[in-house]
Amino acid sequence: MAKNNNTSEERTANNMSSSMLIHPGEMIKDEIAARGITQKELAQQMGVSYTVFNEILNGKRPVTTEYAMLLEAALGTNANIWLGLQAEYNMQVIMQDKSFMSRLEKIRKIAAIF
């Protein structure tokens, strides 16, 4: 397994260090750009507030089930893709929380006894 010299404690599913978190909003922005439409046009097509949609695209809000389904309808993409990307992002974020990870480790030690 390749070892990353990054000193960060963050880990991905394959246990390799990740240097940067990518919110699914970034990927949605790429999809929008590839289609040659604007964020405002897509927000309008989906019937959502441009301000809220822009916050999702900029990683300030999560991609909710509702938005994933709206994206599916508007872009023809599977809603599960966006939800999966959001879940992976959430996992990466929480894995950077040392306090939470310490708490998990304590729980795992207790569970291992049983």
C-alpha cells in the first residue's frame, strides 16, 4: 500500500491519507459547467432558491435527499450518486475530529471486551 507522507490524521476508506476534502457541490458545479448552463438557470429549473443552491455548490450546506432528487430530475443523474458523495464527505469530515475519533476508539475497546 502506498504511504502518503502527509501528517494529517484524516483517513479514507482504503486507509490512505487524503490531503483534501471535496464537497459534492464542487462536482455538481463541474457537471453544470460541462452542460453549459448557469447555476441560476439550474436553480430556476429545479424550483429552488439560487442562494441556497449556491451555498450547496460552495460546500456551505449538504446535498440533502431533496436536492439529490431534484438534481436527478434536472440533470438525469442518479440521486444516489450525490447522496453517496455527501455521505463520504461527511465521513471524511468527522474522521478529522480528534475528539470524536477518540470517543469511537473508547467505544470500540469496550465493545471488544464483549
